[in-house]
Amino acid sequence: MAGLAVTLADVQAAAARIKGAVVRTPCLRSETLSRIAEAEVWIKFENLQFTASFKERGALNTLLQLGEAERRRGVIAMSAGNHAQGVAYHAGRLGIPATIVMPSFTPNTKVTHTRGHGARVVLHGDTLAEAGAEAHRLAAAEQLTFVHPYDDPRIIAGQGTIALEMLQDVPELDTLVAPVGGGGMIAGCAVAARGLRSDIKVIGVETAGYSALRQLLTGEAVTAGGDTIAEGIAVRDIGDLPLVIARSLLDRVLSVEEVAIEHAISLLIEVEKTVSEGAGAAGLSALLTYPDVFRARKVGLVLSGGNIDTRLLASVLLRGLVRDGRIVRLRVMISDLPGQLARVAGRIGEAGGNIVEVQHQRLFGSVAAKRAELDVTVETRDRAHVRELVTALESDGFVVRVLEGAEI
């Protein structure tokens, strides 16, 4: 690690500096996820920070190293999410004026929370790049100190305190897994982890649409873009400092698909009773996507944050129930006679299904004049239970088709 801009001593100094001002989050073993992954799985719950994200660590470590003149003039940051809130919260707590430039598309809740910490919020531009350019313009015009979200040794050292705490709590870990956006957190964690244990594996995780670090490390052309549920790591560029550290200390970077991230969010809710944003669930999604990489290892996952829109979370959970066959839509052909709907409902109820919604179709499509279609949305136990429902209906003479949900 000689020659790197951030050292283990820097991370240890950051830990002492921020001690007591950020939450020393728990790192706990998950019995159920360990069984599913066939590995020993430990989770670092950074979603329990005050702003529900690890970003506080680097932000505070940076703010505490400002000179008096810099503190008086104030700081500025560009972010649409967790970095904004981390800088705003700790700057407000320390009495440092803070300006946060956010893209115009930033959700109102994030704008409100950032302002609630006392920061001046400037909405500018239709992209993160445009917001960043405005932040640098304001920094120069008003002599503000720019607090970069990832390409700063103070930020990297602060984020590295996560791994420091993980290995203090669980020294037997042999693999560390963390999400990758701009690279600041994975770089800091790699410095700390490899500084303490030269043999530990450090693995980064990116979304399939934003895999800049993996592409850079493998010599591929960098392509990035598109929608993702893990907007916290939807970063097109890797910082110069994190890239140097990654080339030296990372074992590999894995890419995960959107559906895998959704599944991991649902699992963390159901198994750990904890809310994770998309970026926070990336590590678990990698564990489930690449089981051979992690089998029989002692794995520490960084659950980096829990800031997810409630409507999006509701959608993810419902989509997960559909994928697992626990909500299914059945199309049942019936005669257009009195009592048929009651017969169908009775058979579903007797088989243990819970009807959520019914749509009765007589007029459209190719339905015969004396017949009708019922689209019945049913809550079930699992895929096997769906087969039981279909069998029960078919045994009573109904023609049934599964429209979506469980494949039977």
C-alpha cells in the first residue's frame, strides 16, 4: 500500500476524529441469509445513521479538518441524495454555512430534508453534471470550500472507518463487500481492511447499467446510463483517487441486475426487518447472484443506506410477492349465469387463497356472448399453493390460465 494517497493511519485518525458524532452502527450475523447463501453473512447497518447513510462519515471527517477561515466562509456540495444530507447535517451541527446544489429533478422529500438541516439548497440543471458545474461556479464566486462526494482523501478516509469497525467487531471476516458509485467508500474500506488484514478479499458491487469501475479495471470502454433502483451508485465516473486505490487493493468488481437488487431489498425487509435503498442492497444482491464466489466464506456486507422513496419501496415489495408466486392473477372462464362468481370465490377460499381483486369481463375481446372472463388477483402462500388453487378450480370444471406471478 506504499504510495497511496490514503493510508490505514489516515482511516484510524478519521475514526478518532468522528468518534461520538456518528453512530457506531452494529455489524450483526444473519442466520437466515447465511443459510440461503451457504456462507457466514454479517451485515453492517449503515442505514441506522442519523441521515440513514454512511455518507456522514466522510463528510464529517472533511468538515472537521477545515481551517477557521474556511469554516467562516462555508462549504458547498453537489448531490441529489445522501451526500447532500450528510454535509448539510454535520455542517449545521458545527455552525458551518452550507450550500447544496441539487439537480432540478431531485425529489421534494430530499430537498426538504436537506433544507431542514439548515443548508441553502440551490436547484440547478437537468443532470448531475450541470448541478456540479454550478456548484463549482458558486464555490469560486463565493469562496466556498467544495466538499467532493468521493474524490477526496478526507472523504475516503472517513468512509474507511466502516471497515475498521467491521473488523474490530468481527475480526474473522475474510471477505468484505461494498457498493460502488464514485468509489470513495470501497476505496476507504479497502485501505482499512487490507491494512489490517493483507489476506482479506475486498469486492465491489455495481449495477449492470453503471459499471464504470469494473469496466476500467478490465480495460473495457466505459458505458453507463439508464434507469436504476440503485440511484445512489448510478455514477458515470470513478474518482481519480479511488481508481488508484481500487487498482491496487480490490480483488474484483461484480455487476448486478435490477431484479436482483429488488429481490435483495425485499429479503432485507422480510429477513432482517430493515429498510435498504437500492444501493444499500447491492452487496446482498451480489451474494445471491454469484453464490460460487462467496460460498463457505465469512462475508461482511455494507448496507450503505436506507433512503428509499416509500412508494418505490411499496412497488418493490409487491413486485417481489408476484415473482415469488405469493400474489398471482388467474383468468377463469365462466358461464354468464348467476352464482358463477360465488362458485369461483368459494373454490379459491376453500383452497386457502385470499382474493385481492376481481375484474369481470363480458364485453371486450373474443369472449362468447354466454360466457365471461374473471381476472382474479389472489394472495397465496407460494408457487405450490398456486398449483393447488388451479387444480381446485379445474376440478370444478373451470378453465384457468395463470396470467402472471408464479409459473406452474
